[in-house]
Amino acid sequence: MLLVQRRPGQHGAGAWSFPCGFVEWGEDVRAAAVREAREEAGIEVTVGEVLHVASNFHEPEKPTVGIWFAARLVDRHATPVAGDDAVAVGWFDPAAPPPLAFPTDATLLARLAGGS
């Protein structure tokens, strides 16, 4: 299952994405992933392997690089709740995701479905 969040009034408003955000100055990228999961979905995770790296051009004036990690819940019974940058969170089957905000999320899901 995949945890995704419904985005508020920002790029992709109303569509869904993996919990995501920017790395703070001096912050380790894995620590940023843990922080974003906490802030956006109210869960504690352990970050695992890198699943995908891609250039994001959804904001032409501000291109970014995205890094998607596998993660596991610290407490497997934890219930995600929408945090500061989400209006909803939910678990979805990777084969039947909701409408996605970012093409790079769809690319990752296609790769995972194909097993490559």
C-alpha cells in the first residue's frame, strides 16, 4: 500500500502526492523525509532505500530534484492524519492510485508496477 496526501491550495491543489517537501539548510535528506512524513501525515517512519530520483519541472521557474524513499512505519498500527501541507491522507493500492499531482509520482508507480 502507498501513503499519499491530498494537496491544498498549492501546485496540484486537490490532487494527490507522496508526502514531500524541501530539505532545510543543513538537514540530511533522509532526516527531511522523516520530518515531512511527520509534518504532513502525522506518522513516524524509518527511511529505507532510494526508489527513484528525478528532475521536477512542474514549476518552470524553480526546477527541483526529487528523491523518493521506501519507508516503514515505526508503529505499524499508527493512523495517518492530514498535517500542515495536506487536506487528507490515505492508503491506496499502487495499481489504483488517486489522481496524482506530479508526473514524477506516476512515473515511479509505473516503474513499481512493472517491477523494474
